[in-house]
Amino acid sequence: TNSSEYCTVLTSNPSYVVEYGFGGNYFSNGYGDPLLMTIPPLDQYIHSVTFSSFETMPKNYYTILIPNDQYFNQTYLYNGFPFTPTWTTIYYPNGSIAGYGYSTEFK
């Protein structure tokens, strides 16, 4: 899928889904580190996480995916303060809402 779009994966059997991100040498601008990120099923999402970035890196980005459940209230804590981003709605193939996503630079 296009790296600028969210998608859903539906399977009839257990599956292991990962995202592979290319390193900086893949693109002509030289930015980016390779990554392999596990993507858990929606029913295994956690509702709290703490993460940090390396201050020596010129730019850092993060992506938050939140399932459409009773815990979603459009706001999350960023550096201890409530923040309400512009969420992107993620749909199941049948048109119902699977969840919401937000990506931005880590500042």
C-alpha cells in the first residue's frame, strides 16, 4: 500500500503483520532509518504507551493508531498535556470505522 495511506487487513486465519520502512539510502534525500514494526490486531492494542526519541537525530516522527472503542475521546497526552490532533479515519472494507491515525514530527 502507499506509505501515506492507512489500510486494514482482514484475515480468516491468524496472521502476523509487520511494516517495513526503507532506510535513508533507498531515497535520494538520504533521510530515514530502516525499520521493521509489528502491527498487532485491534483487539490487542494497548491504551497507554511512553516513548522517546534520540536528541541527536535531525528529525523524528511518530504515528499513533487508536481503535474505535470506548476509550477513544479524540485527545491524548503529549508531554503531559492534553492534545487533540486532526485524526485520519481508518475504515474497514465494509465502510465501518476501524480506528483513527495521526502522524507528525516528534518535537
